[in-house]
Amino acid sequence: MIIELRDIHYDNGNFRIDRLSLDIMEGCVNGIGGKNGSGKSTLLKMMYRYLKPAGGVIMIGGKDIMYYSSRQLSRKTSVIQQETPNPLSLTVYDVVSMSGYSGDYDEERLDEALRLCSIYHLKGRPFNELSGGERRLVMFASAVYQDADIMLMDEPTTFLDVDKELLIFQIIRKIRDMGKTVVIVLHDISDLYNLCDNVILVRNGSIISQGTPGETFTESRLKNVYDVDFVAYDTVEGKRFSAIRR
């Protein structure tokens, strides 16, 4: 299911987006990259109606998201934010099961979500006793169990150890292979290149480039977006990009 942004205008006094249009590719991992303050998270938040544009329209499945009920929108989109909630006296099982409120309870599908995220063994543990990485994995399991068509993620690997980061990238690829559409804000340029099928580079509320990583990651575009030069090199884990310090 595609997300369409048409002639979006947004202005909070400190940051402005003017007449931005964008199509999110269906069934792909769509990455949004750019410097801090470029509008990455603002765009994402408008896609799940946390922020409302002053003008223009955002459509999912050809329908303005403002006309979806909250329950209907939760069937279309699930959200994984940077911040992890801190529910009181709830187990992992409780937290994940609550995410499926818009559909019928399905214990087998819930267990599958826990296994997909490698946390089935934590099922009965109190959420508040988990590490930060384990809590983030619970949020992923919740989004999987919610079974929305589109998953929106804002820097989901922030502050995670390398092993948890790699696991989350594996989960994201599995989610895509299940036919879901993923939109993810990422700060790390190498992660954008290696994880995403479609990359959107933004600067000051404007789209600088959109396309496959190979098409988008040219020296001139990266310099335009990030104000630094980069050197690219191949590793066993994929292509890596390092800023050239002068």
C-alpha cells in the first residue's frame, strides 16, 4: 500500500516545508536521510498523523489519512519511535498483545511475532526489567503483531549495541519480505545504503534526491545534503561511507 504526499506545507516557526510531494514505494524499505533538523522525523510524523500539515494532503491507499478513524489508521500504519514507553507492571506478552487492539486476538500470531524478533523466551518477563535493546525488540514485535500494511520507524537502532542493531536490520528485511512497506528514518549513511531499497535525501525541508541507493549516493549529492565529502569503500557487510576530515 503506497503513501502519497502532495504539495505538503508545514511551518512551526522554526522549520518550514513548502510544497513537498513524495511517493513512498510499496513493498520496499524506504529510507529517509539527511542532517539533523532537515525534516526527516517531521515527514514521518505527518505520515502517522502525529503532526498535521498546514496544507496539502497525505494519502494512504488513495484516501486522505485525515478521513481514517484512529482504528482504521492503526490497521494501515504501525509506528516504532526512538523513545521506548515505560508501562507499569506489564509483561512482554501484555505489551505486545495490546498492540493488536484493532484486530482479533490471535495467540499463535503473537507468538510468531515474538519468535521473529528473537524474544519468545522473554514472553513472561516484566517489561520494566528488560534492557534497552530488549525493550526495542518488544516494540518491533508489537508492530509485527499489529499487522499493519505500513511500518514507520524513527531511528530504531539509536543507542543499541551492534548485535541488537544487526538483529533489527534482519527483522526489517523479514518484514519487507512479508510484503510490508517500511519507512525508516536513519542517521547513519552506511545503514541507509545497505538496508534500504529506496532512499529519500532531504535538506531544509526539501527533497534533494530519491531513488535506489546506487542512484542516489553520488559524491555531489551527499556533499549537498551533509556539507561534507565522503569516501566509500567495500566491506564484507556492504559498502561503508566515511566523512573526509580536513
